[in-house]
Amino acid sequence: MKIWIMASLLGWAVVAHAAPSDPAFEDMDALLVNKGLISRLGEQVHHARESVSEGASSLVINAMGFLGVPYKYGGDSAEAGLDCSGLVRTVFEQSVGKVLPRRAADQAAATQPIDRSELKPGDLVFFNTMKRAFSHVGIYLGDGKFIHAPRSGSQVRVEDMRMTYWQTRFNGARRVPFANESALATSVR
């Protein structure tokens, strides 16, 4: 077992935690260290490890690889920049081969509604940020956190859905349907 010393995104105290040695998690740790994020995201990463399948973990790892990518309206690549639905579409296509619609509202229509209490890492969370339903989307990471491309002048980042701004704009949660239940578990490794 390795000892992981990490602090959370919200500045919680540094904690030591034993985690199993797993090549997929070592890849995630290397990515976070390279991006200088291991100290800020450690607690979230640990939570994701414990609560998701290997395939969903791969999806979350892939999504976190986009942290810091600049926002660009209509953007659909890390090189050019990403908007919220472009991030979601790119992550799902790269991680599990699932091609989602381009717009957030269309992504909501193409996915299965779930109750907020049923959220699992890899699910989609939708918000009304432009005075219309499903105008913003992110990928749920666990522990009330989600990753998204927020707005012009910003970058892909992780935020807490429990913040007042997001709580008051929450539109619903959705799960991406797959042809068979094991599709997410047998995704790209």
C-alpha cells in the first residue's frame, strides 16, 4: 500500500490515506502531479476511486485531463478550447466511445433522468444558467463535485454543486444510456 498525502479542492486539512497500488490510479496520479493539481484534488480523486467502476473511473480520469483547458464557445477540442457541452461530448467519446449530441439541451434529451440522490461519478448534471432549462452541463465526480467549462475567460475546472449559485440553478441529473450495462465497465483501458 502507498501512503497518499493530499488536500482537497476546498482547502481541507492535509490527510494521509492508504490506497491500493493500481496502474489506472497511478496514471491518474501522474496526470494530476503533472498538472500541479494533486494537492488540490486528492480527496476527490480518492472518493472517485472508492465509488466508481473501472470504466467510470476511466471517464473521470479522462475528464480531469482537461482541467485548465480554456473555455471557448462552440469549442470541441483541447487545442482550440472547450465549452460545457463540448467537454462532455469529448470526454464521453474518448472514454467510452459514446457520441453525445453537441448542445447541452440535446444531451439532456438524449440521456436518462435520475434523481439527484442517485448521482454517481460519470453522470451528467445540468443547470439553468441562461434563463432556459439545460443551458449548462458538467460531469459529476462524486462528493457533490462536478467538472465543467464554465464561461468565457475561464478554464475547465471542478466546482461544488452545493454552492448557492449551483444549487439555485440545478436542473437535473442524467445518466448516459449504453447498449448494454457493461459498456462503461469495459471501456477504454
